Amino acid sequence: MVFHQAIIRVRAGSRLDRGGNTVADWSPENVDRLTVGRVSVQPIMQSETATPERTAAVTGWRVISEPGVDADIRYNDRIEWDGMTLEIVGEVARYLDFVHSTPHHIEFAMRRKTG
């Protein structure tokens, strides 16, 4: 695999809603961005559902980091890549190097929904 791509992790800030609850704040001035390089982004799925009202498409990719790359990415972050904003599907898997007990690489799936 070639690890020549980069993604941007976008993490929501927080704010209080009218009820005093802490909620995610995705406004541009309150998000935290982190560029993560040395990754490979590969397509893993594509589906389309058509109804008389609309056509919905779901496209997915798998992100795998180069060995030695461990990035601060969580399941509730978003990813900016290739001009799109994508959601993470499930947890971010962190694999350990069993010889040295250090992070080896990460893997996760992300998807885009349209329609």
C-alpha cells in the first residue's frame, strides 16, 4: 500500500443549549482541525436507493495509516477529504506492535450520504 494521502480530522467544539446541556458545536469557528498524513484511503462500498421522492447514495472508504502513525481520531469526529466532509463509521481501530507494545497503525471506515 502507498501511504501518500492526507485527511483532516474535524472535531466539534462544545456549547450550552437552551436547557443548559453541553452539546456539540460544529460551527466553523469552534471546530478543531488536525491534518493527518501518511494514510491510504481506499473505496469499500457504494449503494444507491431510489424512491419517487429522491435517490439516496451511500459511499464508503477505509482509511489505513502507515505503520508508526497513530492519530488523535475518534468515532464522533468528522473527516475532510477530497472536497467532502465524511462521518466515521464505528470505532477507530488501533493496532499495536506486539514486539514493542507501541502503536503500529490505525484503521477506520468513513462514509458520505447524499440525497
